[in-house]
Amino acid sequence: MLLRGCRFVTLLLAALALTMTSAHVLEMPQKMQYGAQLYSAVNTTLYRYFAVIGGVYTVGAIVSAFVLAFLVRRDRSTFRWTAGGALLLLAAFVSWLVLVQPVNRMVADAIASAPGSVPAVWAQQRTRWEYGHAVGFAFQLLGLCALLAAVVRQTPPTDGATPDPAR
């Protein structure tokens, strides 16, 4: 029961975390065409809950994926897929810390010290911020795929065989 619950929570949180970076990637072509004022207005108002709620999804997915990897450690193949998924989710978070968070910090500093400079800061950092999210999306997508592969690997075949009730 613990294993199934942890697997469910991990997959749910990983999927929810992926929705945010997926949204960024889907918005990117249009947003890259925005002028500095509109880009600034959108980015300084739209994404507050991405940080607040999204941080819970992201960190929760990473923690639960590592817990899940520990729980399945005796099954080599499942462990490899699960641990790989956990590491990819962690890589997504690290990429956000390295690529996106510094831009967020620059914008926050500009808002506090020189609000009129915010559109220029966003215009200067736009490529890093947008493509930083795209990098995170790629890692998160691969991480979720690895976690799903671990589940599929443990799914009994549908050839009429009786499923193992212990799973």
C-alpha cells in the first residue's frame, strides 16, 4: 500500500510540475514577439502562483521520487528507471536555479530599486528566462517518462496471466 501510494503521489506531483514548464514552452513563441512593456506586464503579474504552488509540486515530486526509488531498490530495473526519473526531476530544478532564478532575482531587485527599469531588465533577460524554462521542461518531461517507464515495466502483461496480488 505504501509503495502504491508513493508511486501515485510521485506521478501526480511530477505531472503537475510538468504543466508549468509546458505552459512556458507553449507560450514562448508568442511572448518572444512581445514588446518590452507588454512582456514585462505579463511576466510580473501572471506567474506568481507558478512560484508559490509550483515550488510545492516541484520539490514534492523530487522528494517523493527519491523516496519511491528507495522503496523499489530491490528491483534493479524498476530502481534504475525510478532513480533516473528522480535525478532528471532534480536536474530540472537545478536548471531552474541556475538559469531562471537569477533573472527572477534581477527583476525583483529592479522592482524594489528602480521600477521604471523593469521592462528593460526583462527585455535584456528574456532569452535566458524563456529558454531556461524550456531546459527545465525537457528534464521534467524525461523525468516523468522515466517514472512512467518504471510503472509500465512492472505492469503485468495482458496475455491472460493472473496479476500478482502483491503488486
